[in-house]
Amino acid sequence: MAANMSLKKNEMPVQDPNVRNHNFSEVALGYSEETALDEAMRCLNCKNMPCVSGCPVNIHIPAFIEKIKEGDFEGAYQVISKSSSLPAVCGRVCPQETQCLSLIHI
């Protein structure tokens, strides 16, 4: 599988505001498997891993992304679970928009 060198992040599908203002369901609907794989291919495998040092609980994000690339979503969950017993909370507070080099526009 070839790397996705696009600087454009895949947008996360979300509930329409007129729908979500009438329920307590998740706002973010999550990626499809295809989109998750495409997004994982954007990882640059940085030597210094700023994503790990920038993570509040030091999740080994490159290992997580590698599992996603393999289509091993249970394995990806297990990588997160080694450092956090609350992965859904981590997903909400993760500052990935500012720490991942593949998101920095040149």
C-alpha cells in the first residue's frame, strides 16, 4: 500500500446540527474502514515521534497507526489500551491538529 502524501486531512463525518440538537448520540460519526486506512497512510513515521510526546498519556501512536494500516482494528485498540483505560476520552482531548507534522501545511 503506497503512502498517502496528501496534506489534506480526511474530514470526519459528523451529525447534522439539526439532527444532533435533538439527541445525545456522538457528534463525530467516525471514519469508514476505507477512510481510516487512507488517513493512516498519511503518517510520516517521524523519527522523533512528536505525536507520542504530545500525547497527554504517551500513547505509542505510530504503533497504533501501523495496526490501522494492517486493518487490525482490535490490535490498534490494544495499543491504545496499554497506556489508557479511557481511549474515547483520549480521542476527544487529543491535540492532533497541532502536533502531527503531516498536518502542517508548507
